[in-house]
Amino acid sequence: MTERKQDVARRADKAPMATAWDYAPAPEARDIVRIQERYGLFIGGKFVEPLSGERYTTIDPAREEPLSEVAQANKADVNRAVKAARGAFEGAWSKLRPSERAKYLFRIARILQERSREFAVLESLNGGKPIRESRDVDVPLAAAHFFYYAGWADKLEYAFPNRRPRPIGVAGQIIPWNFPLLMLAWKIAPALAAGNTVVLKPAETTPLTALLFCDVIRQAELPPGVVNIVTGDGRTGAEIVAHPGVDKIAFTGSTEVGKAIQRTLAGTGKRLTLELGGKAANIIFDDAPLDQAVEGIINGIYFNQGHVCCAGSRLFVQESIYEATLAKLKRRMKTLRVGDPLDKNTDVGAINSKQQLEKITSLVQSGIDEGAELYQPPCTLPERGYWFVPTVFTNVAQSYRIAQEEIFGPVLSVLTFRTPDEAIEKANNTPYGLSAGVWTEKGSRILAMAQRLRAGVVWANTYNRFDPASPFGGYKESGFGREGGRHGLEAYVALDDT
């Protein structure tokens, strides 16, 4: 036995020892996606040339390479789309049996599942987010929303007991660039389930998955005019908002634009829901499971490069565990991989646009100038594209811009608290009220904090978890109205007394 042990020891001495654990590149193939050189506007069930005659280039933010030429819709184009939607609404769609409407939604959901890899690759190409997130979060959740609202389509009388729900007409929908396909699903699915028709405008920088969705509409054989998709910049969105033929506006985007929309619609009688910015508090108590909490912090702020309206961009740590939490957080940040969005190993992808990168850079510089301490892990960024290193600020005062303004990037501000009352006071000290997170082992504390936090969504011992059955929305300058769940149907139905 002794000789055998000696032999094993001799062989172990000669065996090569790993000195580093590096990830080999694991790129997702691009050939599943066929991007057209030019796209028109999807109106009345087909692509048409823009009356404006204008186009712009949409790019891959990770490589700064052009992907396609996209139409810039003007007032006349929007008018065409609204007329098509009105015609479809007054025609067969609003009168269709709810169970038949449900079949179309089920078809769309199944087609999204069947073409999930194609949508995931295109979402990462045009938006810069890691393929793991597009593949595992965005596309599955988009399909799940269509499945969910397909189930509600013939049960609206149960959603609103003792009332008679009916569709309201044409819905104008404007979606952001951080979750293009998922936001499309959040908007279109409840509108169609309730019997409305849609004119939707995707974000200027990320229109391609919405344009690919037009082919899903074709496959599902949705009647012409029920869903119309017009592309363009803010001018196109303004035309949709102001059009007298639109009965309801749903907007997800910045607080500034949301306020402008509200001013435009004042006195018109149009329905409006707004899902706007946020500056969420992620609160860590001293009894929280720290390793789990650190993963929640990472997911809360660096998911989708921080391009998340409900990102946990303000971290509040109880003083007694501040040093331990910060040490674990910095250690975990060193393992984050920043790079090619199509690489399956990538944790943090590209910033969506040059304009957004400049905004992030400017706010980070303001944090440095105001006296906060910056930490960034060692990181080699690609030479081309728009990138920003995951960042943490400590010694942050509540008055600093980085603690008050929405950065919409991979930047975390760390503050401390001593008591639950202090945590509540600091967390609510913001003009926003979209989301928050609480980490503690005490269920009673979770419930007490959730009751006092002025936020539309409060996660407990997790962060950034979504479900089609759960409503999402905010308070104060984070907007009003809810998307998801039964609540998401309310904005798309008129309720008559029975």
C-alpha cells in the first residue's frame, strides 16, 4: 500500500497543474438570421414604402457596423397605419368571438417558441445584450405573455365581475430599446386579447425584432390591419400620440418623454398608461444570506448592462455587514465577462448606443467630481463598439447625482443604513417609485418593508424576476398603470354596467 501511495505521489508531481480557468470563445452562429437590406412599414398586413421617403441606418452596437436601412415614418405614414387599424377594428376583429381571438394569440406564442433562437440572435445583434439573456429571458417571457393573455381572451367577464368589458378601439404603443421584443409582447398581447387593434412604434435604435415579428403575424394569419408596426424616431412617436384616431396610448421610456405625452393628451379623453424611469433601492439586512444577496445585487444592476428601468442601482447595506458585503461584491465583479454579446460566456454586453454611453460616462464623471470613490474590476474592453466597465461607487451621499438620477447603465451606488426606519427613509428619498428589493431571513420584516416602500414592485430575497401573471408598474415619476396580470387588461377595456 505504501509503494502504491508513493507511485501516485510521483505521478501527481509530473501532472500539469492548471494555473488559470479561462473560458474558450463560444459564439452563437449568426446565419440563422436573415436581415434585409431595407425595411418598409408594416401597415395593413404587408410592408409598404414610407410616404416620407426617409430612412435611417440601424447598427450593431457591439461592432458599430450597419445592419439595415429602416423607414422613418412621418405624419402621413402614421395616418395610414391608424386608418388600417381602425378599419380592422370596425371590421371583423372586434366582433370576432373571443375564443377565436385566443387562437391567434396561441399561434403567435407557439411561433415565437419555434423561432426562439432566431429572435434571440437578432435581439442581441441589434441591442447589444448577451445572448444568454435574450435566449433565456427575453424570448421565453415574450412567448409566455402571449400564452397568458390568450388564456384571458375568452374569460374577460371573469376578470371583471359584474361588468361588461368591451374593447376601446385603436391602441398606439411606443416601446423602448432595452427589451424590444419583450416590451412588444407586454403591449400587444393584452390589447389583442381585449379585442383592440394596434399601431406600434419600436425604439429607433432597436427596430429589427419588431420587424421580424411582422413575419410571425403573417405566419399566424392575423387579419390585416390588426397589428401595424411603424418605425422611426421620436417624431414618429409624437405623431402617434397626437393622432385623433388613436383611443389609447401606452408608453414605456424616459420620464421626460412621459411627461410630454401627458401634457399632449391632457383634455383629449384618450387613455394613457406610462411605465417610466426608476432608481430602485436594493436593501440588504444583516441577517441576509450574503452570497445569495451578492448574486442578487449583480443581477439587479448588471443584467442587460444596467439598461433596466427597475435596476437596483442604489444598494443600501446595513452598517454591520458593509465591509463583508463590499468585499464579496468586488470579488464577484472580477469574474464578470464583458464582451461579444453573441458569446454564450458573456455576462455584460455592449451599451445600446453612443448617445447612451456618453450619458453613462458623464454621470460617472459627476460621481467622481462630487467625491464618491469609484471601483472598476480589471477589464479589457473590445476596441470597437460601445462598452462600459461594471462600476461601483462607495462613499456616496444621497444628494449626489449618481444617487438621484437614472443612469441606465452598469453603475451601482452603495450607501449604508442602521435601522429599518432609516432604510425606508433613504429608499423612498427619490422622485421615482418603480421597484425595490429586500434581503432578510425574517418574513415579518419583508412584509413590513414592502408595505412602507413606495415602489410598485418589491422583490424579496431575489431581484429582476418577472411573470406574465404578475402586474408591473410604478408610482410618482415612474408612471402609472400596470402591465402584466389581470391588471394589464384594464387599460384596454371599457367596462359597462351589467
